[in-house]
Amino acid sequence: MKKGPGAHQAREPATHRVAPAAAAEHLPAPGELVRIADRVLKLSDADETEVTIDAAADALTRFANNAIHQNVAERYLTVSVRTVFDGRTARATTNKTDEDSLKQVVAVSAALAREQPKDPSLLPVPGPQKYPKVRRFFPRTAASSPDERARVVKRIAQIAVKRGQTAAGVFSTGAFQSVITNSRGLFAAHRQTRAEFSITMMERDSSGWAKANSADVASLSPHELAENASWRALATRAPREIPPGRFTVVLEPAAVLDLLGFLFYDFAGTAVLDKRSCLNERMGKRIFGENISLWDDVSHPLQSGAPFDGEGLPRRKVLLVDRGTPRNLVYARATARKMRAKPTGHGMALPNEWGEAPMNLVWSGGTTSLQDMIASTEYGVLVTRLWYIREVDPYEKILTGMTRDGTFLIDGGKVGGGIRNFRFNQSLIEMLANVETLGPAVRAAGEESFEMVVPPMKVRDFHFTEVTRF
């Protein structure tokens, strides 16, 4: 097979041969974070004091042109102190943990708080809470080394070289932990690992892409992702141009994710209260198809993140959409009081202007496989992923963007080869009313949204407005 541009011999540069450093080696012991937090509380003379400590150690191996070209390791620890004096509050942050620095950050927070106007919506800090149990720390992920990542990348580069393709991407691993405590006895702690693999396989006039992430590096399959991306690049060679219009589309999970991610803040109580949500005047009305339901569920096995919010409240499972009808919102404590609702544990660290947001979205799925969706489509488009998505109309939730890295024509129930990419202009409300079938929901990773659990979708009348130049 003729080699594509940049498809030279796979190699491992000297940068990976440094002594292996794993995330676990750079994270402070959980007890150390507790010691720091206790010391800060003792240093404060505020009416109320809240301490948030975040620590992380991350590393990544970046590759391009079938070779590793960068290894990067980063670690950080931040101590954030919020003090309250007579209804006034402010926050100060430091990345130093010596005694003088802790005294200084407490003093700065106190000085800033005393200068603030009184906040009539400010509530007392919460007391002790109970949290759902989640298991999101995997020692194997925390112990991942540059050598291990380099061996994976080398095997994938060899696949690209063999097929005359050019591989580029990132393999990252890391771990983080957080502690929130306050002067009323609240204590919340969370540890989690994270791993992510992303790859683009390129040919002269085509490309393929795949990405996945997980708390458990063992659940990732970089070789399978690389094979998937390689096939897409091969199958979309010499893409045809077809006229734009309204098509039946089969959206793979990454494409679904990056579209639906634009809806997340619309379910925040603050967004509805401020009339900035597309759900204003639509709550309790069926606006999506009956096959569409949505939860925010931090305990879902495919989800990630801490089981508590920025104020230390437990994140509760909330049914947001019930068979096409928006039913509930999420609330921080202050927003809940304003809207005469119960807080759901979705608040952000105070002070903030955003209030709250659902961060663990789980969309309902179905039982139709991607292959069956394609087989049932007489004429349509299969979309791998989308990019450069922008909001055109926030109230009708109209988005524009482009397809990328694997756009296929479906003809007679079969994938008929690659086509030139499209720009789209599509209302999410209309799209979710036009979903014909759903596949099983999976944890998806994209580039335009945070990770969530979404299904592949077959959607009618998806609006492509023009053909792109590539």
C-alpha cells in the first residue's frame, strides 16, 4: 500500500525513557489534605469558614506523524478559603501550604469579605451530610507510566505505517482528590482516577477519529479505537459531494454528545429564573419525542465525578425529562429557596453567578443497534462526530456546526462510502422530537461537551445547509 504523507517509520523518542512517574506517586495522602483543612479552620475568626482543597497529578503522551513528540506531567494543589462576616462573603485561593501562606490566604479572604455588600440570598454553610458511595479510584490507572503509554502508542503507530496512514492523538492518565469542610462540621472527600485516549487517522483526502475515557484505564481499548479510526479514514477516501438538504441521519454517540451538551444549563433553576433557558414556558409540556428521557445521576456506573456539589451537598438523582416532557430542574440551595423548591445538590462553589448545573447527564437509550439503524435507512447520512458547534438561537436551541472525520452516505440500508462534510443548522428541540430509534446508551467522549451517557440516534429531517470544502 502506498504510504500517505507523513507516514514514516514508527519510533519512540528519548523523552519516554525517563524514570517512570505515576500519578499515585505525586498525590498527597488523603490525611494530608484533612490536616491542611483543619489548620485553615483554626486560623479563621470568621462567622463561618469553608475550605476546599483540590489536588491532581496528570500526565499525557502526545503523538503525531506516527511518533511520540511530547510527554507532559503536571501536578497541582490548591487551597480555597471562603469566609463569611455578617452576611458578606468572599473567597481567596493559594497553591502554597506552609503556615505563613495559609495564614495569608485566610487573611485575604477575610479582608475581601468585609468589603463586600451584604448578600440577602446567602445561606448558612450546611452541616454534616451523607453521600452516595461511588468507586472511581483505580490503582492501575494511578500507577500508569510514560513507558506504558509509549508502548501503546508504538503499536498504534505501527498500524498506521502498515496501512499508509498518519496517526495523531493523545493518551493521558491521572488522578485527583478533593476535600470540602467547613466550620459547622461538614466534611466531604472524593478520590478519582482518569484515563483518556483520542486518535485521528489521516489519509490524503480523508480522516477517521475515535475517542474514549474512563476512570479505569483497563476499560479503554486503544487498539480497537485505532482500528475504528483507521477504517473510517480508509472508507471515506475520495469523498463524493452530494447536495445539502434535510436528511435522515444516524448520529453516533460522540455526535449526539456534542449536540446535547448544549442543553445542560437549560435545566438549571437559575437559568429558568433568569429567563435564559429554552425551557422557559415549556416545563410540563411534551416538546421532545416520547422515547426521550433524561436524568442527572452521579451514581450511574458510567458516570464520573464527586458525589457532592460545590457547597458540599450530596448530588441527588433527578428526572429532568420524562418521556418527552421536561419535569424537573436542578437547584443550588439559594436558588431553591427563591423558587420554592428543594435543593438537589447541584450548586457551584460560592460565590458565583451561575447557581447550579446538572453535570452527570444520563439520556435514555434503546435496543436498536447502529447496524440496524443503518439497515433501516433507505437514504441518509451516517455521522461520526461534529465540531465547531455554535449556538445560533438560545431559546429555540438552534445550533450550527460541521461534520468531521467520517461522514458517510447511507444508500439502500448500506454504508455507501464517504461524502464531503456538511455544515448544519438544526434546532435541538426539533431534533429530539424527530428521533425515530435509539441504541443502547454508552459513556461517550467528544470535543465540544463534557462526557455524559448517551445513545446513538436515528433522526429524520436533520438540516444540512451547505457542503464544506474538505
